[in-house]
Amino acid sequence: MMTRDVAVFGSGVFGAWTALWLRRSGASVALLDPHGPGNSRSSSGGESRIIRMGYGPDEIYTLWSMRSLGHWKELAAQTGQRLFEQTGVLWMALEGDEYAAHTKRLLEKHGVELETLAAAELAARYPQITCPPGSWGLFEPGSGALMARRAVQAVAAEGARLGVEQLGEAAARPDGAGLLREVVTTSGTRISAGVFVFACGPWLPGLFPDLLGRRIHPTRQEVMFFGPRAGDRRFAPGRFPVCLDLTDPRKPYCFPELDGRGYKIAIDAHGPLFDPDSADRTLTPQGIADVRAYLAARYPDLRNAPLLESRVCQYENTSSGNFLIDRHPDFNNVWLVGGGSGHGFKHGPALGEHVAALISGQAGVEQRFSLASKAESRAREVF
Ligand SMILES: Cc1cc2nc3c(=O)[nH]c(=O)nc-3n(C[C@H](O)[C@H](O)[C@H](O)COP(=O)(O)OP(=O)(O)OC[C@H]3O[C@@H](n4cnc5c(N)ncnc54)[C@H](O)[C@@H]3O)c2cc1C
């Protein structure tokens, strides 16, 4: 039976970056996932994820985004892969929007490049968008989109290159208390390690039902790609940024056409509860109708655009939207890492670095990431 320093279960963006940082620090690491990095069931699968520095009043996430963007760019340069598209990120907000005001204040405080667009400037720069009267914009020119699946696979491949052992196995629920010596996988393999990290995204509530069954709620989220007319380049990167719409309470967001897949649009408001193993991943007629109505109002030129592709994915929400990064209360050497809550992808590098520091004793548990701060009710505070 071979023992390594750390076994990380789950090679989504959280687990893959955690394994990479641990390996970089000299630890022997195994990364286990039955479906592989960036698989279609995982929350990290799919084409693209927004990386933005703005987080309203939640400074820690602004700082982690800033730190993570540097690491994503470094990995892209090192691997020669296109992992980040600097499309810019445009926030649209109504007058008096406190979240946008906090975002502006914190980005200025931290020296993030930012443009404030008054209503007339917003309309003149982006005639493709019909904003509600009185809307204004904040533009982060240095931010953009991460190519999600490709990026997670690149992180895992970099780990493998440095010696992270990768296994296609699923952890079964660990038993006992105190010091966990091994985890048996669902195929019966015994995985021994000094420390275990469970970074199983929306599967965490199923693995630890007593502890997390009511603290992490996976929800159904629909994503659609629409096709602008042939030759219409107004929704292409360079002409059109990633957009986050705070003028609509459902907080829809859009991506320019990346990799020729069409104009991507989704609604951030939580859908119904969702089982990542068995739930149906086809769009609902209501979901399509909601998005088409929004397109007609905000991007009227795309009103009748054909639906080219779609995905149904899940958010894995904590009560507040703050991540869960804490020790399992029953085991001294087991860490729970998840609760990305619809905004975790971009933070993979900073999160993995933090988990590696927790394991080596160089960092302590952040209060807002603690298990104790996770309620069973749902009251989203972080977006
Ligand atoms: C539609 C959508 C849009 C989003 N948009 C954004 C965005 O724009 N920006 C942003 O920053 N974030 C965004 N997010 C959130 C972000 O993608 C997630 O927070 C993040 O990917 C979570 O990563 P994870 O590694 O925790 O989980 P996952 O990616 O789900 O990874 C968990 C892994 O664990 C594996 N696993 C499951 N059970 C076991 C087991 N028993 N043993 C071993 N492995 C196991 C799974 O196969 C999976 O690969 C979005 C999410 C969705 C769904």
C-alpha cells in the first residue's frame, strides 16, 4: 500500500489547483476523479467562465481574483495554451446601485484599471445593448473570460508533468474519526495518505450528508449560445466584452462569441435543486423563453438568433455564497473544499494556494470560509 502526503479527491478547478500547489511545494500528491478534469458533469466543465475583479463590498474576493488572474496568465504563458481571453468585463447598473458603487470604490483602492461610463457613453460605445434608462457602466479592461474546460485540463496536466499521480477513482464516504489513514474508493482501491482533501463540488453533500446535506445546495443553471447573423461581428471579442447586468434582479450575464460557439448567455439567479449524477441536462421551454425575452429587451438584434448550443450545469451553493474551506470536524487530517456558489472558477489559483498553506500550517481558516459560518438556510450575500 503506497502512502503519499496528500490525496485530493475531485479534479475540478478547486482540486486541480490544490494538487498543483501542493506538488509545487514538494508534497507527493494523488489527484482522483472518476470522470477526469473539466468533465461535463462537473461545475468546472463547459466553455468559459468570467474572471472579474469587482465583487461589490467583498474585498477578499477582489484580492483573490487579482491574485488568480496573474496565476492564470502565467499558466497560459507556460503551457502555450489560450486559457484567458482579455475581452474586458462590463458591469451595467442602475443609478444608486450599491453593489456597483462598492465595486468602483474597491477597484480604485486596489489600483485595478477601470472606466466609468455615464449613460450616454455606455449607449454610444455599445449600440448593441439597449440598457434601461439611467443605466451606467463600469468597465474592467483587464478582465475577461477563462476557457473553463481547457483551463482545468491544463492545470491537471501541469500537475501531472510535475509528478501528481492521477487516478480515475471515486472516493467512498470515509468512516471513523480522529486520524483518517485511508479512503476506500468505490471500486475498492485503498488510498492512503497523510492528508485528504475532498474537493468534490456538488457531490460534497452526497459524500457527507449529515454534515453538508443541508449546507450545500446544488441548483440547476441553464446556459445558451445564440448565433448572430453571418458576418455580424458586433458580438465578437474585441467588439464586445463579457457583460454582467445588475439592472435585472436575475443578474444575467453574457460572453462575446468565443471559439466560434456563438453568443453565450445565462441567468445567474438560482434554479431548482439539482442532482449532478442523475438530473436531466436538457433545457426547459421556460428557460429558453426567459432568455429570449431578455435578449429581445437588452440585445434586440439577437431577438431571433438561432439557439446553437446549450448546457445545463449546477452551482453548488452555500448559504451565503461564501466558499467552504475548512477541516472536517470529525477528522484531524481531512479538509473540505467547495461551495463555489456560481462564482468560484476564477479563484481556483488563489484557493489552491490557500489550501496548500492551510495544510502546511502556514495559514489559518478564514472565518467566512469556515464550516461554522455555513447555515442550513439560503440567504445569498456574495455574487
Ligand atoms: C453555469 C455556470 C456558470 C458559472 N459561471 C462562473 C463564472 O462566470 N465565473 C466563475 O468564477 N465561476 C463560475 N461558476 C462557478 C464555478 O464554475 C464553480 O464554482 C467551480 O467550477 C467549482 O469547482 P469545484 O472544483 O469545486 O467543483 P467541480 O468542478 O464540480 O469538481 C468536482 C469534481 O469532483 C469529482 N468527484 C465527484 N465525486 C467524487 C468522488 N467521490 N471522488 C473523487 N472525485 C469526485 C467530479 O467528477 C468533479 O470533477 C459557474 C458555474 C456554473 C455551473
